[in-house]
Amino acid sequence: MTAINPRVYQLAQMVSQATGLHTQVVLAQWDAEQGGTGMLRGQWNNFYNNPAGMTYGVPQVDALSNGTQNGFLTFPSRQAGAQAYADFYLYAPSMANVRKAFNGSAQSQLNAIAASPWAGSHYSANGVPGQALFNDYNSLTGAKLVPNTASYLASQMDTAPTQVPGTTFSDFLTNLNSDMTIDSGFSILHPVQGGKALALRGGIMLLGIILIIFGLLAIVNHEVNALGGIRLGV
């Protein structure tokens, strides 16, 4: 099992209290991010007090930073870095699925972190998403947990593009009926304008039918008058 610096362990406990993530889950991610570098043994200075490779973009996290180095946020102390790590999970929109796992089992939290966009590799090892993160957790705790690849696949389906290149669904519906409008972003038809257009079309058609009927009546009346005139001549 990995030796952990008492101060680092205390910081992970603080994160756990703030978020609901298991202390060992926090330590496992820190080790997965900076594994083999002495992070858990207390050597944070090499990483500018940034325990998990956090970057700019979350206001609550950025506010705790004192700059950037090589694209990563830097923090004035290890405590500030740990607080920023907790705030990243608490406030980053991309971590919504991890927040759902707060106060859940270590297994569910590890799966959620692995499936999240925190690491582009999704902590894969031997082609299995999450395996590296689970390896670190098991090393820290002596457990024998295994990742649930189904949760990773589900997360990719949730974030996959909904349209393929080429003609969009919106374009298709616009060409199908130019009187219907598309709500951008949702591709839902609004029947309001389409209904007005249909009503207008119906009125024009009705007027046309009436004019046709009057025209036919005029023709019939003309024919009758013509026939009557012939009779009178006889």
C-alpha cells in the first residue's frame, strides 16, 4: 500500500467533507494525476500546489489561483490547491455526473470520475477506461474493485453529437414546409406560424371555390337565356 503524507491525507479529508467524495477516492485521483512523483508523500511544489492538473475556466477555482504555469493553474498553498480541487467538482458544469455520485459508494464515484472529461484518457489502462484510477484506489486501500465500462460508454452516448455532417434535421424540415419554424437547439416544430399559413391557404381556396361556383352559375344562366331566346324566335 502507498505511503501517504499525514498533511496530504488531512487535505483529502477536507475535500471529502466539502464534497462527499471518499477520502481514498480523492487520494486515488491525485495519485493517478501525479502518480509516481511523490504527490501523496507531500511533494506538491513540483506541481505548483495543483493536485490534479486543474486548468483555467471555473470562476470559483480561478479565484483561488495565483497564476498559471505550462497551461495549469498555480496556487499559493497546498490548502488552496485542495480547496480549488473541491470547488472544481462543486461548480464545474462538466462535473455534473460526478456530483450525482457524491455520498455514493467508492465504486460509483470512481466510475463517474473516470467517465467524466477530467482526463482525456479517462484513466484507461490496458484498453479499459478507468482501470488506472481503480488500480490506484486498490493500491491505497487493498480493495479489489473493477471499473464499470458500461458507465463510461453511457457517458459517451450522453455527450455524443446528435447530428451527422450534411443536411441537418432543421434543414430537412425547413425544405419540407417553409411555413413551419424550427426552435434552434431543440429541433421542435412550432405549429403557430404553420397554423396561420394553413388558415390563409384555406381562405384563399374557399374564395377560389366560390368564384368558380359563381362562374358556373353565370355560364348556366347564359345558356338558359340563350335557349329561351331560341324558343321565343320559334
